[in-house]
Amino acid sequence: MKAEKKKKPAPRRRLRAVNREQQIVDEAVHFFAEKGFSGQTRELASRLGITQPLLYRYFPTKRDLIERVFDEVYLNRINPDWLALITDRSKSLQDRLCEFYGAYAEATYRYEWIRIYMFSALMGEELNRRYTKLIEQEILTPICAELRDYCGLPAVDEKPISQLELDEVWVMHGGLFYYAIRKHVYHSRVDNDFPAVVSRAVAVMLEGTKAVTGD
């Protein structure tokens, strides 16, 4: 009998540069969510089935890759339409905030987003501070302005928003964020009716604010 010829391994499919770069970013998101930013690029390259030098051809330093992951996971998920939704006074503030937090949760309260955020915070990464500052400016400050209008208080151009007002909105925002942490990090029991959780949290803040700021 003739010896069977060994089959040659299938040639590795070459990806276009833009596709290879996105492949690296997508896998890096999963990798850092699992390992944190202390994960080694050598292991990441192995998972991708590429060499470490090839990975560095696209991202010359690990910092470059981390910055791209930050853009992918955080900045790219911020929807510019959210501000228009928050400030649309043709709807009740209760409805606007419930709709916003439903959209915000859909975009951000995910396994990779939550875990990377937590790992970043534990390592003292400035990425968290950048994101927190952005959310305060683009989301929470406008909510404070709308809350002023809801309670019949002076507009922002008459009286600047105080840190106390921001902290009040942060308490609600942070409470909903902690719901996601309990679900995705601690794997704790949570009420699966998230819209109901949001509705109650928003109602408590609105009516509580009106009660403590009224005459």
C-alpha cells in the first residue's frame, strides 16, 4: 500500500489591516475584562493566533492598546442623542430619565464594560476619572438643570449648579450602576425588571428633591 500523503495545513488567512486591527481590539476587550490591564500582551497575541511583533505593529505599546480599548468600550458607546432626550421638555422628566437610563444601561451595563471599569479603578487608572468627568459634564449636569426646572428652582444661568446638586444625581446614577455591578461582578440576586428599578429610583429622586427644596 502506498503511504498516504500528509495533508498540508490550510494557509493562514490574511486579514486586511483594518480588519486585523479590529480583531485585535475586539479580543483585547474580552481579554482585559477577564485579566485586567495587568494581562500580558504575549498571552493576548497567543489567543489571537498572531505573533507579539505583529500585535505591536498595530499598537506600538500596551498603553496604545489600552487607550483604544477605552475608546471602544466607553467613548464609542456614548450616544449624542442622549442629551436631546434628557432636555426634551415636551415629555415629563420622569419619562425622559427612564428612557435615558434604559438606553444607557443597554449601551454600558455589560460584562466587559463593568469589569474593565472595575479593574481600571482598582489599578488607579486615570481612564475612570476621564470617563467620570465626561459623564458629569455631558449627562449629570444637564439632569441637574432639568431637575431645577422640575422643582421650579432658578435656572442654571441665574445660579450655578452646586456640588451638592451634582452629588444628589450621582447617588441615583451610582445606585443604578451598582445594580449592574451586583449583577455582572458579584452575580447577586437582582430584580430582572430593570425598567421598574429605574422608574422607582427616578421617582424617589424627583419627589425627594421637590420635598427638600420646596417652601
